[in-house]
Amino acid sequence: MYENETDLRTAEKELAAFYTAVLKTYGPEEAIAAAMDWIESLETMDCVADGDASGWRPVTIAAAACVAARVTNAPANA
């Protein structure tokens, strides 16, 4: 999965950026769940990083779909 240390660093950066975006938008609980979604998506996808974050985008997109499904199905706060 990881060709080298650069791949690992870019994966970490992509996950961190995704986590931060979800944290700012939906808060810490959803950000933690989103990070778990990202990791699970990574484990189930056959990704090949090419030295930049674009190689990890399919993982982020899959995890974002999980977040979207959760937040759109969440009950509205009264």
C-alpha cells in the first residue's frame, strides 16, 4: 500500500486535512467518526499514491460520502 515514506506522509496530510475540515464543520465527535471512515476506506480500496495528495482523494471522497450520509440522516436539533 505504501511505496515509501513519502506516501505515508501524504496519506497523513490528506487525513489531517479531512479531519480538520469535518471538525470545523461538524465538531469533534463527527471528526473522529470521519477519521475512522477514512481509515476504513483506505483499508478497503486499492489506492496507489503518486507522491502527492491526489492519490488519496478517492479515499477521502469515500469517507466524505459516509459523513454526508450520517449528517443528512441525523435528527435535527431542537
